[in-house]
Amino acid sequence: MAAPKMPTIDQMLCFAVYSTGHAFTRFYKPRLEALDLTYPQYLVFLVLWERDDVTVKALGDKLFLDSGTITPLVKRLEARGLVTRRRDEADERQVRVQLTAEGRALQAKAEAIPLAVIEGTGMGLDAADAMRRELFALRERLDAVLGE
Amino acid sequence: MAAPKMPTIDQMLCFAVYSTGHAFTRFYKPRLEALDLTYPQYLVFLVLWERDDVTVKALGDKLFLDSGTITPLVKRLEARGLVTRRRDEADERQVRVQLTAEGRALQAKAEAIPLAVIEGTGMGLDAADAMRRELFALRERLDAVLGE
DNA sequence: CGCAATTGAATTGTGCGCTATGTATATCGC
DNA sequence: GCGATATACATAGCGCACAATTCAATTGCG
């Protein structure tokens, strides 16, 4: 049997995910301007607003990002006085990240964003939920192949 | 009516897209090692293998990427002798990108990748197609809000 | 108790991806 | 024909995202 032809990019699920990810980031950018945050920074705050005082490792686990990505990102936020970083006393390998009053106060500015995003997607909540679950399941299978 | 609570990241479709995009890139990385290509570079080749001799503008349009991203990327491929870049004689604003023999020959090395990716997703073709179409439609709506 | 293995964070280097800006070229309207 | 406008590309700067590596701290085992 002959090998299948190379797919065109429009036939590829991975390209759909890749390019839609960029579209989301572009969509968020003007809406995060008031907070002066980038999209990955906003994700960090979403984690901290839900539960303050987490380790760099926990942040990386939740966001599926490397410490090489998390550490510089959190340092930039620290430099702006939005979070603090300090070594855990019980286990000095760990660095704990906490919100400052200013970082916590950003949440009020962010309150309108989720609705704007839902409207921007033009999707019903059920459809969005179904797609979200499928993507999480897909992410899990892709990472499982890597042996993570 | 009270404003809704901030969502957790696991409730956000955009985070699902964002993190699954990274998972796809991680999944591709070892499979592209034989070609010595990154995932975005591979996407450029997929466009060129389908139809050689395209402009930087056309590449950017197809991949939904800025010329600030495409130009350095293609220059790196040119430096390795995989493509050539040259000004269009009819319209000197345009730069045309063509495969070299070496760049064309890479396609043979890439033939096994699409099946590996399909297997890695663990999804049926119908399910993958449905998700792909929904993501393209979503991308279109998100970009439409930006006025692009 | 000492050492090997493991873990967590940080650093360095590289490749994006985007914004803003500048330059050159082409098009359009008067 | 000329000036204004638009287009295409390139550059600079910045923020990621990851791999590889290093270092410090912790854990587990003999």
C-alpha cells in the first residue's frame, strides 16, 4: 500500500489548535491592556487568585509549563510588585509565590474578561465545555506518548 | 445580578487550546528531529511541498503569522540551504520563497509523521475532523472581533 | 552516617510570535 | 505627472516556551 500523501495544513488538527491558540492570545491582548498583563501572566494570576501561596513547581504543573518559563515570568511580575517570591523554610528547594495587595487588586479589573471571552467565542456553554473536555483528553494522550 | 466568579483555568476553553497546542509541539519535536526542523518550520514546508514558490505574504496568510515571524524563520531555512528567497521581478515589494532540491528531499523523510500524529491523538478521523472544523470556525470568530 | 539518586529552581541558549516602526515599491486620485 | 495612500517586507525589542545544564537541597538506602 502506498504511503498516504502529505496532508495540507488545513487538514491538520494540530494546525487548527496551534493557530486558534494564537487567535485567542490576539483576542485577549487588548482586553488585558488595562491590567498590563500578557496572556501567560494572566493565567498565572488566575491560578493565584484561586489559591494564593503556591510553589513554582505547582504553577508549572497547573499550567503545563517548564520552570525555565515560569521563573522568568514570575520574576517579571515580582519586579512590578505584583507578587513576591521566597524560599520555603521547610524545603529550600521550593520557591513560594504569593500575591501582593496590588496583585490581588488586579482581580477586580479582570472581572469583565471572562464574559467578553465567552461572547467572543460565539459558542454556547455546552459546546465550549464539550470542546474543552475533548482538548484536555487529547492533551493527556499526547503527553502520555512522551512518557510524562 | 452579581458578576460571575473568575473561572479556574480548567474551566477555560482558551487554556485548553493553549496547553494542547504546547502538547502538540512537544509531541512533534522528537518526530521532527530526523528532519532537524521545528514545528513552525515543518508547517512552512507543508505549505511549500504542496505548492512551491510562494510569497512571504502568502505564507503568513496561510499560517496566520506576521511577517516579523515568517521572515526570520524563512531566513534560517535559507541559511541551511533548504529554501531560497528572492524579490519578485514584477512586484519588488514581494519576496518569493522556493524549495531547493534539499528542501524538497526532506518530504520523503517526513512521510511517516502524519500517521504517527493520527495515532498519537488517539482520535478517530471523524472526531478529529469535527474538532478541526470547530476550531477553524472559532479562530475565524475570534479574529473577526479584532477586525481582521 | 555517608553517599547516590532524586527533586526543584535557576541559568543559558535558541526559536518563535507579536508590536511598532521604517523602508521601498506599487497604486490611486486629482 | 505628482503627491497621498496602501502594500510588502524587514528590523528591533520584548515576552514567552523549551532543552540542556548546573546547583542546591532533600530523600532513601546500605
